[in-house]
Amino acid sequence: MRVEVFPRTGILVTFPHSPQTSLGDLALPVRDTTHVRDMTHSPSTPPIRIVPVASRRQQAEFIRLPWRLYKGNPNWSPPIIQNQRELLHYRPHPFYEDADIQSFLAERDGEVVGRIAAIVNHAHNRRFDEKRGFFGFFESIDDSAVAKALFERAIDWLSERGMTAVRGPMNPSFNYEMGLLVEGFDRPSSFMLTYNPPYYERLVTEFGFRQEQDLYAYAGHSDMLATLDEKIHRMACEARKRLNLVLRTFDRGRFAEEIRTFLRIYNEANLPHWGFVPMSDAEVNHMSNSLRHLIVPKLTRICEVDGKPIGTMFGLLDFNPIIRQIDGRLFPFGFIRLFTGRKKLKRVRLVATHVLPAWQKWGVGLVLIDDVRDDALTWGVEEAEFSWVAESNTLSRKTIERGGVKREKTWRIYDLDLRAIQ
């Protein structure tokens, strides 16, 4: 094993001798860092060591770091550990049939103090004709030097692969978890949405990242659902009658097929939206298997015209209270508690109301929301959250805001042009 200290930054990098990892992959060249404040190493401060994750022990350290960083924070919910292993490619996941990832740990004085993953999404770069890399799964103590070391190492890895811009956080892409929470820290995020402390925004922007897109969550109480603007209800009824729309819940007998129908419409409906890359067929099949045990048919809708689906929506129960109880572990008994305890959950995340582009301006989204309202109240839903909605999705934002639902949380996506800092 060889160790080098880069005196300008005080960053110590370990180069393991591995036949599968080249030293060029692991090197941390000294770059021009005038875009951030000086982090000159002080002799009294232990150096920061950036370690590429390779072993099972390092994988476990990467995944478990948030448990230590968020200890005692009632608003943080642990991720499902099995899901994290797949999204980090520690276990097979179809996203990585067309993407590459390398995760890194930051260590100081023998203790893990931060983490980051660098990602190349080839499907994104083909679709948008870019050479853009991504960072994700970022966590750090409140220390600019640690964050800087992590970002620099991720950027070096991406630059070595020809990337000229970086976007994030993506965990690992648009179709999974993404965004840095910048507003709404006073209550937990819903299931499959990120949570982080307020100081992360400073760590990201100090390095030079700039805001690119905001994502919103709108939340309302059941009282608001019960007394939803009557004008919107009348509009939904008129659209349903005029377009001869037929609405139904997901069919339990062919549930996997119904979820694939939802994901197919999801892919088509989102094509015009900022940053969207459709899921591959393999991803659709993988996600349909993951969701089938979590979706409650009563909180779903498929909208059809002449027997053909043109729009879908589903409400995903906020499983985070149960996930906190099982500490993110599905096995040996966590999955049973997740499934049997869902009847007690009273908060629903209305994940998606997706309508094929040709029908998006005809009020079909309103019809879907209006139709599921009574079933949500019958289930016992006390709170409903619409999330997330991109700031650039003007049609969806205006539709939701017109119903009187208030914005509760904001996540932010950041960009960095690497050519401007070299």
C-alpha cells in the first residue's frame, strides 16, 4: 500500500494494490481550487484520507454512516438497507447495465467523516448529448474541508472518464431519489424522499455548485381534501363526461402488469420534462417487483379512453414510521412488519399523476385526483403530500396550487461546469 499527502490541501489518499483498480483511477491530482476558500492543511489537524470503496467492510461503512450522523434526529428516517445496496451497485441493479459508479469514503484520524458517489449515466448523456457526470449519496460532518475533499475526488474520477460537467445530488438518477433538502427541515420527509441537515447547502455551494432546478412537495390535511375547491370538482366532472373517461383501480389479479402500465405512462409523460431519462425495460421490471408489495390498490387509479390507458396515479403510503421501527432492515422480520403495519399509516404520498402528452391539457390529472379522494378518506388518510413537483413543471404546479395545497418542502439540484474551474 502506498500513501501520499498533497500538501496544498492536506488530503491524504490511499492507493491500494489491487489487480482490478489502476493507480490512475485512484490518484487525486492537485487542481486549481481558487473557486473555493483556502483549505490549507494545519499541522494540528489530522489529514483527510479519501478511500475508494472496494471491500465489504467499506461498503458497510458507507451505508451505515448516516446512522451515526443523524443519531438523535427525529426527522431522519433510515433508508431500506437492501435497497441502498442495490442503488450503490453493491448488489446487481439494472440501472448499472448502462451506468458506472464509484463510491468514496472520507476518513480522518481513523474515523469515517463523509461519503460520496460519482456516477456516469450513459443513457442521460446520449439523450441530452452531454458529457455530464453526477454525484450522489453525499453525507458529511459539518466541515468544509471534508466536503471539498469528497467533491474533488468525485470530480477527478468523472474527469478521467471525459465528463465536463457535474450535477447532483442524484441517488443515483432522476428515477430514484434526488435533490438536496433546502427548505422544510422541521418534519420528516416522506417515503423515498431525501432528508439532510441545513448545513449541506453551504457545503455544496461553497465548493462552487450552483442551483439548477428545484423540486417541491405540497402537503394538505384531510380537511382540505374533504372540502377541495368545488370549482375544481366541477371541472373534473365536466372533463370526465366530455372525454368519456373510465377510471378504475389497479387490478389485483394482474398487479405486476398494472404497475408496468403505470411505469410505461410515467416514461412517456415525463419525456418533455427537465432532465428526464426514461427507465429501461429492465428497470421497469425491477421497480414493478419492488413496488407490488407496497402499493395499496384502493389508492391507485388508471384512466382509460376506449379501453386504452392514458393516465395513472397512485398514492404510496408513508412507510417511514415503520422503517424507523425496523431500522431499515427488511430481514428477518422487517418486511412482515412493513406489510402488516400499513393499515395504521395515515399519511400518503401522491407520488405521481401522469398523463400521456396528448391528453395533458384536458384536465385528466384533475379527474384522477378527484376520483381517488373518497377512497383516501375511507382508508383513513389524514395527510396527503404531492411530491415531488419540478419547478419547471408549470402545469402540475399551478393545478396543485389552485387546489389550495401549500408547499412544504423544497429540494435543490445543483450543477457545476468543470471547464470553468480547471
